[in-house]
Amino acid sequence: MPYVPFHFFRILLTALMLGSQLIVYRFAAKYLTGLGVKRGFTIFILPLIFLIINIPSVFIYYEPQWFISGFARTYVMMPFYAYETFSVAVLLAWLIALPIRSAVRLTRTLVDKLARKPQGDLPSQSRRIFIKNTAIGLGAYTIVGSLHSIYTREEFTIENVALPIKNLPAQLQDLKIAMISDIHAGLYMVEDDMLKYTEALNDLNPDIIFIPGDFVTSRTDEIYPFVKAFKGLKSKNGIYTCLGNHDFFGDPDVITDKVRETGMVVLRNQTEELELIGAKVMLSGVDDGRHANFAKVSYEATSLETTRILLCHKPYFFENAVAGKFDVMLSGHTHGGQIVLFDALGIKITPAALASKYISGRYKMGDSTMYVSRGIGTVGLPVRVNCPPEITVFNLVKKS
């Protein structure tokens, strides 16, 4: 997967927002016209209303500190992003419905031609009213759901996960590993939000903590609230991290220095030999994407015949971990999809599946196992749907 600079991500996000609102405007104009509203209103007044609704986006972009806490965060930013989420939901529904509608129309035309019937009549008035009311109901449901997903996005779960390892020393059977990922300190993850995770992790009393990247969202100065919130994070054998792609949107060297000020170890294409409960573990961490040096850490990790763990932010590089003979690779990046439309029987339907075949949970390849965290932060929109943030607690088990 190629490295994507933040300005490209921002342009893509802006295009998505504009496109989704254009669809909402189209539906709104059509609905109002059907109610008998004058055309001048839909041409001049309605666009002005949409412009006013989007005024907060300008201030959020240029003066984000205004929205970190208080009235503006609760009553301006959150409702605004609920509306944005509603717009994106409408766009997704439209994109899904478009090919279905075309297929139905084509099938109906073919059936009519084969039966030598005239083209179907226009929908009746009652049918139009039903479709209209259904659309209104779905719209209301979507915006209420958007608000709910925004205000409940911080309700994390604790996932207990077994990691089978072939070369596991007997002493490590009782090792307690805790992990969080994708903090994304910034507008959607402020200091008070992060303090909750510090307290939760400390309550777990883990032997060791891993954080595979994305400390900030897009700016270097977002690392300062992270440092204040996580400076009290503790574990018996240290906290080990690597950098994610969003950490390279800012200054990765400054972010590295500030993270290290908390006492965390940042592994930047480095390997460390750890002594854990009387057993050796080779722990490696790589920088994100094109900055990663898998050959170096793979060579370093093979210097000792024991359990080998790799911290790598993006799960796309699982094959590199397998080739490097790592027993375990720990990743994040995908946020578990962040918006998951369907999740059952091992099937996840989410827009994130377009970018990665690894969404969340445990994956196996040969003797290697990868775990992809849903993370705790959000990007784009402060929304999580069927995808709560997670703290992961790993239990190492001997692979038979």
C-alpha cells in the first residue's frame, strides 16, 4: 500500500463531504418542490441554508482549540458532525441503491418487452407518498443514530485474546500484555478522553504494554496533550511503541522525543531483547509504510531462538512479518472499519475493506499470527458504528 500524504487525505475527505451534501441537497430540493415550495427557494435560499450549516467547518479547521471543550464542543461541533455523518450515510445509501434501482428498471423493461406489455405506468400517488415518508423516516433514524454513535464512541470494550506461539518459553504462559492503538490525539480525542484509558490500563496491571502507532491526528502539537494524559501510564516491564502514518503527518522526530519523555520506548526500525518473567523475548518495531526497514529488524530478531514479536502500525505488511519469521505481529490503523455496516459469521462489511483485507481481530499465516486492533480514536468523523474502541489483553499460549 503506497504512502498517502495528509493533504491527499484531507482533499479526499473534503470531496466526500461535498459530494454527500450535494446528494442531500438534491433530495431536499426534490422533496420541497413536491410540497409545492417555489423554485426560487430551492435555487437561492436552500443553498444559503447549507452554507450556514457548514460555517462551523471553517472555524474547526482554522481554530480547532475553540472546540476542544465546553459549549462549542458539545453544542456546535458534535451536532455539526452528526449532520456530516447523516450526509455521508445518505451518500452511501444512494450509492448502494443506484445499481439496485437500475437493475430493477432494466429487469422490468425486459419483462414488459417479452410479455409485449406497454412500459409500466408512473408510480401512483399513494406509492409516492409511501416512498417519501419512508425516506423521511430513514433520514430521521440516520441522524439520531449519528448522534448516538458520536456520543457513545468512547465506550470501549476489553478484548481478551489468545495468541498461539510455536517457540513460547514456558515462563511466558502467564504473561499479561495490554495494547491500545490509534489514539489520534486532537479534536476528537482530548486530554480528558485519554486519561480514561490511562486509568483503565493501570487498573489492568499488565506486565507490558504495546502501542502500535498513531499518537496524533495530523499536527505535531497534538502530541502535548497525549504526553500529559499518558505520562502516568505504568506497566511492570515497560511500554513499547512504534510510529503510525499519522505520526508522519507531523514531525516524527519531535513526536518520538515527546513520547519518550513519558518513559515509553519508541522502536523505530529497532529490535530489543527483553527479559520477561525469566524468559527472553525479541521485540521489534518498524516505522510506518515506506519508512519501514523489515530486513533490518528481521535480521536482528533472529539473533536469538525465542519468541519474536513485531509492532507494525499497518496490517498490510503481514506477509513481511511472516517472511521475517515473527511469531506475532501487532497492528492497528484500520480502526476496525470505524463504520461497520454488518459484522456476523466472520463477515465484516465496511468501507475500510476497500483498502485492506485485514480489518480487525486475529489472522493466521503459516506459523505467524497477527492481531489488528480497532484502536481507540477516530479520524474523518468522530463516529463509530458497530465498532467500539478496544483495549486488548493478550494471553500467550503454546502452539501445538
